[in-house]
Amino acid sequence: MRVTPYEHFLRHAHAIKLAGYGAILLVGGAAPFLFPNFMFQFAVLWIFILFALTWDTLGGQMGYNSLGNIVFFGAGMYISAIVQIGLYYDVGEYTAHYGAIKIDFTPEQYFTGLAVGIGAAAVGCVIFAVIFGRIVFGLRGPYFAIGTLGVALAAGELVGTWEWVGAGGGIALPVHPGEPDERAQLFYYLSFVSAVLTFAFLKWLYSQRFGLAINAIRDDEEKAEGMGIHTLRYKTIGWSVAAFFLGISGAIFGNMIGFVEPLEVAFPVITFGIFMVVMVLLGGKGTLWGPVLGATLFHVIKEATWTYMLGWQWVALGALIIVNIVFFQQGILGWAQGKWPELFGITVDEHRSAEQETR
């Protein structure tokens, strides 16, 4: 019996999947050497992938569409900056506009502060997630989305009035002591590793009881509670996981930029905050690879429009969103799963499908 290429692919799907993982790691690790002039763009790509993966934890897997996840990104920036500076200087004097002290970080101080700052950003954002979760998870549907949006907007405005961290004038982070190329490579690999770890951890987490529980919340929260699922606990854990990795990404991005400002850099609700949602919708909600695919395509389109359509870039992105919502509501990966379910390990009951079509 002749085996078709399609059947051959299905038989070797696991090996092909492992080869795909290896290829991504290989290309990701070699990107700074293959494309040295685009390290910043590739670093932002990995951060966007992390954005999409963490947003989908609530928005796709759990059905809670948050518009305030960006608050953890900004909080991670500020926590990291405060720790990095506060280990060696008084933060209030450091941020004084009149230049109260001379800024001088040794290589040891810089790298120690960076490592401790990233860790503190992750832990601090988890604490914020637990606190805010107790408040906003009393809301559901559009009220939850608006509530989280309000938290994000308020965070930017409040930090903008906090003189100790520079208020609206922002805060400059410690300067990397090495060469510019070394600095670019450092933050590229930090972005790359953080995105890979986020993907690997979520892949494992979704395969556990946690994945079944949050999918049950998405399908019907009342029934999930009736089945004995502690919904508030799982929602808080999901948001805390997202906050943990977003805090890391904020600390990395802040240091990569070198300057933290509350509205445009730390809490950019109308840009990065919206991008998170659009990337997941483009790739496919509630899937593991959908956010990765959506983030990659979105970043390529964004870079192309910002480069060749300057002045019209928002029009192009708006058109992308409209096409996505009208023609691909389930996202690219969701559309592909419906068209070729066997490729994704989805079993279709042909007899039942035929009955449904005749009704």
C-alpha cells in the first residue's frame, strides 16, 4: 500500500517537531552572528513572543481578556532600576534632576545589580499580581477588561508623579561597562532565553491539571466551580505566571533601552499593551504556537510598515486588525487546525460530522 506524503508526515510528526525545536534554538542562538546589524530588532521579537505567550495564559487559555498586563512589564522595569541603583546609591539622589551625585558603576556592580534586579522584578511582579488579582478577579467579561485597563493607565500616571524615581522625567539605568556589540549581544541573549523559558514552562504547565482547570474556567466558570475547581486560585496562579515573565521582560527591555519613562516606555498601553492582544488574535487564541506565530508575523509587518510606510503605519496595522477580526476570528493557527486537524493531533468523528451536516 502506497504511503502518501501526508501520511508519512503524520507518522514522523514527533521527530519533525523535535527537529523544529532544534532549528529554532539553533537559529535563535546564531542570529547575532548571522544578522549583527539587527540584534535589537530580534531582541524585541523575542520580547513580543513572551508578551503574546503570557497574554494568552489568561486571554486565550482562561478566557479572561486582560488589557492591563502591560502593568507588570512597567513594574518590572522600575523594580529592576530601583534595585540596581539602590544597591550602591541613594535612588532619590540618583534621580535628582540637578545631578546630586556622580554616577559610576564598576563592572562587578553593574552585572550584580542587573542579575539581582531581574530577579527582584520577577518576584515583585508576582506579589503585585496576587494583590491586584484579589481585586480585579471579582469582575468578569468586559468589566474585567476595563478594570485591568484602568489599573495600567493609573500605574503610568501614578509613577509619573513619583519624584523619588524621576517622575515624568524618567530614570537613566546604569551604563553597560563593555563595548556596544557586547552590550547588544547580552540583551539579545537575555531576551532569547527568557522567551524560550516562557514557552517551555507554559508548555509543561498546560500539560498538567492546571491546563484542564483554566480551560474549564474558560468554557463555563460556574460549572467549573460546581465541579470543585478553586477558580480564584487558578486565576491568580495564571496571572502570577504571566506577571513573573513580564517582570523579567520589563527588566531586560528597560536595561536594553537604557532609560525608563513612565508613559511611553514603561506603561505604553496604546502600543505594547494593545500589541499583546493583536498578536494573539492574529496567531490564534488558546493555542501554544499561535501566540508565537502571531508575534512573529506582527513584528515583521510592524517593522516593514514603520520602515517603508512611515506616517501610514497605524493605518496598515488597523487594516491588519480588521482583516484578522473579519476573516480569521480564530487566528491563523485556529484556521489551520480546522482545515487540517490531523496535523495537530485532533481527532474528528467523521460519522458525527456527517450527521451534523445533514441536519
